[in-house]
Amino acid sequence: MNETPNDQALYQKMTETRIPGLVTRLAVPTIVSMLISAIYNTADTFFVSKLGTSAAGAVGIVFSIMAIIQSFGFMLGMGAGSQISRLLGAKETAKANKLASSSFFSALLLGGIITLIGLIFMEPLMKLLGATPTILPYAADYARYIFIGAPVMCTSYVLNILLRYEGKAAFAMVGIMTGGILNIILDPIFIFIFNMGIAGAAIATLLSQCISFLLLLSVFIRKKSTLRLQLRNVSRSLDTYRKIIQVGFPSFARQGLASIATAILNAQAAAYGDAAVAAMSIVGRMFQLVYSVVIGLGQGFQPVAGHNYGAEKYSRVREAIAFSIKAGTGTLAILALLLYLAGPQVMSAFRANDAEVIAIGSFAIRVQCMSMLVMPFYTITSMTFQVLGKSVKATILSSARQGIFFLPLIILLPPIFGLKGVQCTQPLADLGSFILSLFLMLPLLKELKMQSLQGGSINET
């Protein structure tokens, strides 16, 4: 495919613009998108919590289902997007289109399979994810509509990621933000005015996801994107899908393990009653909101790293890594201080009349604030290895926080320390993940420095 003026303009922007301004320009829309997404997830928890402690716990149960759907969308989107950013940096647009189309239609198919399995095995799945007898009815009512929306949700994640890796984060932001704001508006209307209860929150989420999907898809239909989504571009080569899965597997591992970790956390917390499940669910949503800032920053950083890596501008990759870590650490330091001081007030906003939920959640918030400063380094390191195509190390890192460290700790600590073991598991897992990322990132930075001086490629392992 011949190079167009738009392709050349994109190449120049990604490989010549000053790194701090470029990363910031791409990160701000992505951070806004992540924040809006996290806010409307938190809004679900906030409004549903008004229905009772068991209902609040149900949101935490269904969060595992949403993490599973997200894990497939992220795997296909990141797996294609990481390669697309490098292909666009190398000016190979035709190959990029093939990857984009293959990931989009694969997500649609996988989403349909999730819908079928989820609706058939609804109740056993809810029990497996930690629903107590009192939480189960609420969880089933909420999950039913989430399963119905799985194809839309899965493909929305792919579209969002493709736009970000192409360098069009603003378009991605509009799609996600519109759906998020709509969800926040519809939640109280469906739950309280229409008296639909927890099912109303799920329907609001489903409708908002459909709007986001249509807006994101319209960017490609109106040809505002460099990439083209067409059935004729769908690859028939198994090697294409192998590469997508290989590169995207770290994202699948990260999100999939998050689902497993949440399920085991709920099961361990359930031993201390619905109040513990509800409290940890609220805390989880709050930190999802906080960490969405650094994840958004990292997602703004990735296309910059990918394009410049593909263009063999290794010094710019190093500069992007350093800037992103510094910016993320400074931002989370401020948020950690604010959240530590306001922990009890945050919990009271959700369950003002439940002293047990407030006490459990306040302690968990303050303990987790102590590990927040290490998260930017770990997150940027994990995203760096993924976007550079170093799938083995990327998979190890993405599995660390919610898998390698979290799973053994959540099993071992509660029998020894009781409820405090449940509350302290995530901060300890974060510290372990930081130490691991430190050992992997330092040699990579040295390798990038050598390549920037000598030229040539870096071993993708």
C-alpha cells in the first residue's frame, strides 16, 4: 500500500515531537477515558450500595465477570495494537490493517461465546466467584445483562486500543467518555426512579457500552482512522492469531488473574461476613479509580514507545520510559496522601450507616496507600516489555501483581492474620511486583542505551 500524506504526518508526529509533550498529549485523553470508565464503575458501586450491603457485595462479584470480558478484549486489542504501532512506525500500513481487522472480528466472536456460556451457567459461576447465599440473587440479576453485552464490550475494548496505538487517543476518549457519562446519569434513573434495583444498574452499563461501541466504530466507518476494518482484511493465517495472542497474552494474564484474584479475595472475605465482601469491593473500585491514572499514562506512553522502537529511535524510547515513570510517581504520591487522610470519609460515602463496612474499608485503604508509589514503575515496566514485543518478560510481569504474588498471599495470610491478612494482601503483592520489575527494567534500559549508540535490533524475548 502506498504511503499517504496522513501516514507521513503520523510518522513525523510520533518520531519527531518532543517526548514530554507527545506522551502528555496522548496520555491526557487516555487518562480521562480511564477515569470516566473507573468513575462509572464506581458509580455502579455507589448507587447499588444504597440497596444494602449484600447488593454492594454483588457488584464486587460481577466485577470478576467484567474483568474476564475485558481480558479477552485487551488481549486481542493489545496483541494487535502493539504490533500495529511498530508497523506504522515502519510504514507498513497494509499489514497493520490486517491485524486490526482480525482482532476486531475475533473479539466479536469471542464475546458471543462468553454470552452463551455465561447465560447457561449463570448460578454456578456466581457461586464459584464467591457469592454468598444472600449475595447470589443480586449478583445473578446484575450479571445477566453484563453477559448479554459481552460482544459489544469486548469489541469496544479492541476499538479503543486500536485508536490509541494509532495515536488517536482523543477519538478513543470521546467514545469512552460519552458512554461513561451516560451510565452515571442512567444509574439512579433505572435503579430508583424506575424501581429496577440492581438490574437497573446493569442495564445502564449495557446501554452505555453500546453507545461507546457505536461512537468508536463510527471513527473507522467515517475513515477518520488510518486503519481499515474490513472482512476482506481478516487473516486466514493461524500465524497471525498466534502472534496476536502471544503479544496480547500479558494483558490477558493481567486481567484474567485480576478476575481470579477478585474471586478468591471475595471468598476469603466472605468468611468475615457480607460487610467484609462489601468493604473490599468498595476499596477495589476506589483503587481502580486511582490506578486508572497511571494506567492511562502508560497507555499514552505505549504508542510513543512502539512507533519509535519500530523506527529504531531507541533514545526516544528511553526518554519516554523515564518521563512516564516520573510523571506517574509524582501524581500517585499526591493521590496517596489525599486518600490516606480521607479513607473513612470515602467509605462513609458508600455505606454511611454501616460502621463495620467503614472500619474494614478504611484500614484497607490506608494500608494500600503505602504501596501506591511503586505502582507507576511496575506498570510502565510491564507495558514497555509488551509494546516492544518482549512477550515472555511481559507475561511474567503482567502475571506478578494479581498472580505470582497475590494468589499465594491471599491463601496464606488470612489463616494466620485473619481479616487483616485479607486487607494487606494487595499492598504486599504490589511491593513484590515492584522488586521484580526493577530487576527486569534496569538491564532493558542499558540495552536500549547501547542500541541507540550502536544501531541494530534488540532481542525480542
